[in-house]
Amino acid sequence: MTATFTLPPDQVVRARAPLRLGLAGGGTDLSPYCDEFGGAVLNCTIDRYAYCFIEMSQDGLVHFVAHDLGVAESMTPDAAGINGAALVLHAGVYRRMMRDHAHGRMMPLRITTHVDAPAGSGLGSSSALCVAMVEAFRELLGLPLGLYDVAHLAFEIERIDLALAGGKQDQYAAAFGGANFIEFLANDRVVVNPLRVSRAVLCEFEASLVTCFTGVSRRSDAIINEQRTGMTDHARSAMDSMHQLKADAVEMKQALLRGEIRHMGEILNRSWEAKKRTARGVSTQLIDTLYDTAMGHGALAGKVSGAGGGGFMMFIVPPQFRTQLIAALKDAGTVANAVQFTSQGAESWRAQSV
């Protein structure tokens, strides 16, 4: 599928995709588990985003700029230049979109990005960034791609083209937005089920959530690879834990739809214990300390968002204790905040350059 485009030199294409909190089922979206048993994940997007801006380059070069990482690089628009890029995700998206959707022509562009969370946050930030870049190119090239197409293309770029470790949930969460129960089936089939949660329940759940950044940006590769080894070998402990995580996603979905916040806390704690059994390094002494601190200041439950080892933690707490929990986590040296849910997924628009 290819397309032509026009972008005046005084215009810019902008796109954004939301980050997500994984509520239950994380890890069951990994192959080979989902290919053999089917995976199920419950997640919701929050008010933090990955952004991508695309402009025509006026000097004939390709420019990749990641403001949050403090990296800016320029290269010739050819295979030698692009393949040498340090920003591999930018290069991967650019290379795939030029090859498949721009008649193979390496266009001189400036691609600028920013993410509202550090790398390794456990909020799906890398995949949200990939989705935002694909969505920006969809707008730039006028491509007739739906949400499933954008998510699947982002997944292929990350997991196949670039061979980056990870599952499938993050791309679909970022593309669709909102609260979703996502099923991962054999033959690469994904079904996104948007949940019609009442506004009152969403408000109560939002008022009951606290996130904190542990201060440690982790690489999830080792944890994911160990989880995959356990799945491939059908190690009993790993498989039992994965089955539990999948069952918890189904039960968590029902609890959310019914507005049973306390029961959601019970499931969250159970899932956290199961998650820790899937691989070494999912939890650390720091994470255990923060969990104990939170439970001692009113939290009902908590877990790491994402593969584990660092990044963000999330806690469910009665709303009347949320302020004291945030203060306690800040005293422990973390960056703790409330969050807001979002319902919009990836979106793009054109604007005048400023």
C-alpha cells in the first residue's frame, strides 16, 4: 500500500499516542504463551503521551530528534545513513514507512519526538512512541490505515524488524486508547474489546489510583527472555503463573465493570504474586520496600506496571487515603502522583510550523 503526499514547508504533521497502565494479564501477550493458550490483558490509557512531529527537511538530510533523550542526529537519506542511526526506533519506523508506503523513496524529513515518561517506565512508552510515529506517517502519506493496522504495523516494526523484546498489548492500547480487554490469539490474531465502564465507576477508580516512579529505568529484555524460556520449556511454576495472570485479567474485567474497587485490589495483589514467580528480577529490594511503605499508608494493593525490575508502580488506595499515600511515597524518594484516564487513542493533525 503506497501513497503520495504534499506537505508545504511551513506545515508540520503532529501525532500523539497515550501511555497505559497494565491492570491484569501482562505477560500473557508474549509468544509463545499467547500462540498456544491465548492471552488476555486488561489495561487503560492515562494522561501521558508519546508525541511525534514530522516536517520537511530543508537541507536534503534526514533528522531524528528525541528531546526527552537529549539526542539529535542527521544523516543522508539512504540505507547507509539510516542504518547507522542511534535512535533505532526512529530509524525503524522511517525505513519501514519509506519502503512500504512511499514507493521506496527515502524522503528528507525531520522527525522530532518526546515522551511524557522516561524510557523503561513500564507504561508502554516505547510502543506508544512507535504508534505515534506510525500515526504521524499515516497522516503525512494519507494512508487508509485503521487502528488495528496502525497497532499491528507498530508491533511488526518493534518486534520483527528491530527484534526488540516485548509483547503485543502496548501497541494496541496506544492505538485504541481507553479501558480495553485485549485478547491475543493464535495466528497473530488480536481482538480489542473496549469496555463500557460507567462514568461513576471510572471516577471512583481514578480517585483510588496512585502511581510512582521508582527512579530506576529498567531494561525488560532479561525478564522477558526468562519468561519466554519458562513458557517454551513449559516450566510448571512459570506456566501456572501465566495461567493465573490470564484468569486474573478476566476476573479484573468483571470487577471493573461492576465497580468493585476493593475486589480489584485483591486481584491486583494476587496477580503481583503470580507475576513475581514468572522470572527473577520482576521485583527488587527497592520495589518490595515501596510496596511495604504503600501498604503501611493505606494502600489496598500494588504492583509494578510492565515487565518489572523498576519503572512505575501503581497502587489502589481508598480515595480518602490517597493524599497521605502520595506524601509517604514522596518521602521515600519517589515521584508519586494521581493519574487521569483517557479515552482517545492515537490521533494526528496538521498545523503551521512555529
